[in-house]
Amino acid sequence: MQMSRVRIWILGFLLFLYLAGVLFLSAVTLHEPRESSYASKVLAEQKSQALKTRGLEYGISGLRPPRRFKIEWCSDLQYQNPPKDPIALASFPGSGNTWLRYLLQQATGIYTGSVYKDYGLLKSGFPAESIANGSVLVVKTHEWGPEARKPFSKAVLLVRSPAPAIQAEFNRQSGGHIGFASPDRYKKTRGRYWQQFVSDKLEGWKQMNLDWLYNFTGPTHVVFYEQLVDNVQHTLTVILEFLEVPISDRMLSCALERQEGIYRRKRRLLNFDPYTSAMKKRLQAEQQKVYEAIYNVASPAKRKR
């Protein structure tokens, strides 16, 4: 009798342990996924918000922000004091506007501005980005038309051959100011995307340059990008004279030593020619029209009307 009671107590205790273990494991199994799901949701939201913030901060949704570069300036940058009448640095996108701004800031120690607010440039060498008044040396613009020209008293018109300018803009839209478009980007939709891009941008290239050339009534200095590349010192000196900025031999020499900077895209060769023969024919025809107009109307020198 005594043994039977002991066995019953042992069996009861074991049954209790078994049931307790089952209940504990059930609680853990049911509870853990909820915690894991919640944690995953929080992490996903944080990651999503971080991506949105980074994308908005640099003005391009979904893209990682450009690496920050430390630029060694020839002197501390400052605003013009007193301010002067605003001067446009007008160009079609992809024509070297940012690089020329960099050279001007190195050679003068004066900020350059822009009608845009590019957060990548704002944080990497151009703190006067979005300032479009006479407190800056020149104001970057890719716009044309009466309203675009109206605020400016003088203009530097930077012109680059359409083929490399359009390709540079294609690279910028795909990879930022110093990045590149992937080869697959040219072949998107069996090449129709690139073909339409070239057609649209070539028309814009022609309209933009001819509008400033024919319709801007203030003094205009035309600069060919290719001439700037071939002879930085002479071209930069002539631009500074047009801007009526005192030229310091020390600053100019320093600017020439640091002329490459970080905003001049390095050359990258594709293993194919993105321009078809038909594209090249049209590019050459439109370039000839614009260049003939420049030589007839302005020539790369100071123009006053």
C-alpha cells in the first residue's frame, strides 16, 4: 500500500514536470515569433527611413550619398563684399560647369553660386549652392528663356561639343557628378532609351546655347570647354579679366597646381561606341549650326551690345 502511494506520487510529479515543460515550450514558441516579427518590423522601418533620409538629403531618391572629399583651397573662401550685379555661368548640363566653378573658387577665394540646390555639391566644396545674387562670383544655370536670363548683368557661356556633353549628363544622371552609367544603361529597352535621351538632349543643347547667344543683351564671354582643358591658365585668366576680378599670381599658380580637383570626371572607355552613325551625323550637323553662330555673333571674347 505504501509502495503504491509512492509510485502514484512519483508518476504525478513526473506528469507535472511534463505538463510544465510543454506549457513553457508552447509559451516560448508562441511568444518568440511575435517579438522577432516586431523587431524585424522596427529594423525594417528604421532602414527604410534611413534610406529615405539619405536619398532626400542628396536629392536623389534611393541612391547612396556621395563620399565627402576634403578640398584644399588656395585661400579661405568668402563672399564678395560689396556685392556686384549677378553674373551667369550658363551652360548645358555636362559641359564642365562644376569644374569651372571649382577653378574660379581656387583662383579667387570667392564663392560661386547656383540657381539650384544640389546637396552633394553643397556638402562638398560649394557652400554657396542655391545662392543666386551678386554676393557670389558667378551663378550656375542650365536654364534658358527670358526669365532665366533676366536676373543677370553679364554671362559666361560655357560650351562643350554635344556628344561628350550629352554623355557626361547621362553619366551624371546615372552615377552622380563623378560617376558613370553602366554599359547596360545604354542598352535599356534595346537602346531606345539612350536613343531618345540623345535626341531630346541634343535639341536642348542647341536651344540653350543659341538662346543665350542671341537673346542675352548683356556682355557675354563664350568659353569652349575644350579650350579650357587644353590651356587652363590662359582660358581661366581671360575669364577672370571678363569678370573684372583682380588676378593674384600666387592664387592663379595655386589653382593651376590643383586644377584637377574632384569634380572633373575621369575618362572611362566603353567597349562599344554608344553613338550610331545616324546619331553622329545629327550631332555634327547641330554642332556646326551652333558653332557657326558663335563665331559669327560672339567669338570667344567679350561682347557688348
